Amino acid sequence: MNRPADDALPEAMAAGLDGFLEHLAHERRASAHTRDAYARDLGVAARRFVDSGVPDWTRVTDADVRDLLAHRHRQGIQPASLARLLSALRSFYVWQMREGRAVANPAVDVRAPKRPARLPETADVDDLAALLDVTPETDIDIRDHALLELFYSAGIRLAEAVGLDAADVDLAGREARVLGKGARQRAVPVGRRAAAALARWLPVRERWAAADETALFVSVHGTRLSRSSVARRMDLWARRHGLPVHLHPHKLRHSFATHLLESSGDLRAVQELLGHAHISTTQVYTHLDFAHLARVYDAAHPRARHAADSAPEAGPGGGDPEAG
């Protein structure tokens, strides 16, 4: 993505921004979605710097960066978005310094605003089971059901799902090859039920797909499904079948990770399955609910087991002997 034509930035700032976007595209092989986010954030920063009398990236100071964050905060921008803006500036200046266009990184010592801890939203195991156990009746339902099963079975991202080609899926071997962030490819498992759902979908896909279309999931027009279409169809399926919460692709990914971690406790395995480059990213899923922790404690702790095994039986009334 190039910067918007009406930005009216000074030539030096415009050239720096365009050069960085080219670097993201060709050297870092960042996705179009990632490049768009950088372009938006750095465009906002550049316009603020210009409005503040700083028409060149090399003249930006840490005070200018703090002023930018304060200005955006007054505009109602949330801490998470401010942290992303600061991260974009840091990455931009790392590239600027590498290219010899800047001698310092004015964003490196600026602290990101604190974000309130936000745990991933997950769906209940039983709710998901009921949702996925529905028998699809129409061709569109067969496609949507296969999508849902694959999301929950493999824990893939929305962009990874829509980027899948039919050739990326090996039903016999029950695995799929997905292209994740940073153009990293990984193999993900395809569970038995997901494989069965995909096997039902593939003949429909053969009828729908245009002659030169390689996508695994296609629309009725024969072209690759868009991310917005997948998100919309997923939420529609959930509402049609009575799921009590809003359902979106990332919630299924969170549910996959949380349910798998609760059952296995293997954080490293979950990291590999999710395609996280760093274990710290996966650690957010260690937010096991208290009821689960209590069950683990009761089953595993010697004193908990001893207390349960030797607890006195309830009296004739069936109540707690100390109640009352």
C-alpha cells in the first residue's frame, strides 16, 4: 500500500515512508494487511509532526513522539492502538538508521501507554460441540461447516484460512500447510471431524470453483472467499444455531488454544500449533479459569486428595455436619 495521495507530506517524509513500505513488501515479505496498518500509523505520525513544525523524519525528537501519543490519546485513541503506533515508529526508525537516513531512534526510549490486561475471549466447549455437531443441509452450509471445523481443529488465523489452496490440504495424512505471519510455513493437524467436513466440501468446491481458481474455500461465484465473507458467514452460522456469544474467527483460534492447553498443559506444543514466533505470545493462554485450576488441584495435590478421601460422610440429613 502506498500512502494516500492527498497526504501532502514534504518530499523527504513522503520518500521515507514509501521506502519503508517497499522494504516491508520486498524484504520482510509482510502481508498487505500489515503494510496497510504501518502506512496508516506512520501517515498519522507524519502529519502530526508536520503540523507541529517538524517537516523531516531526521528532525523528530523523543519529545515529538510523546506529543504525538498525547495528541492521539486526547482524540480518544485506545492504549492498544497507541502502543501499535509507537511500535510502528520504532520499526520505521530501525530501518531508517540501517539505511543511513537517521542517526538515532526517537521512539526507542518512549514508553508505551499501559494497556489493561485483556484475556482472549473463548467459546464454551459444549457450545462449540453443539454448533459443530449440526448436520449441514445446503452446499453453502457444507462449506461453512468445513470452515468452522478447520478453524477449531487447527487453530489457524483468518488470513491463513482464506489463503489456503486446495493443494495445501492432505486429507489422507490429516494435515494442512499454512502460510503464517512473516511468510513462515507450518503444518497443522486436521482432526478427524474436520477431515470429514472437508471431504464433504471438496466435491462442492469442484462444481463451484472457476477453472483457474486454486483456493480451498470459494464463493458461489467461484472465487476465493474474502476475510470479511468468512467472518460474516461464521457469525451467521453461530446465530442461526443459537450460540449465546458472538463468534468470530479469532475467538475460535483462542478457543482452540485454551481448550488444548487446559487438556494437555503443553505450552510449547500450543506455541508450535499456533505459529507463534515467541513463547511469550502464547503465554496469554495460561489464563486457565479458576474452576479448571481447582479441578487440577483436587486431582493432583496430595493434601487435596487426602482431604477428599478421608472426608466424613454426610449425616442422615445429607447436609454439611457443620452447617447451621
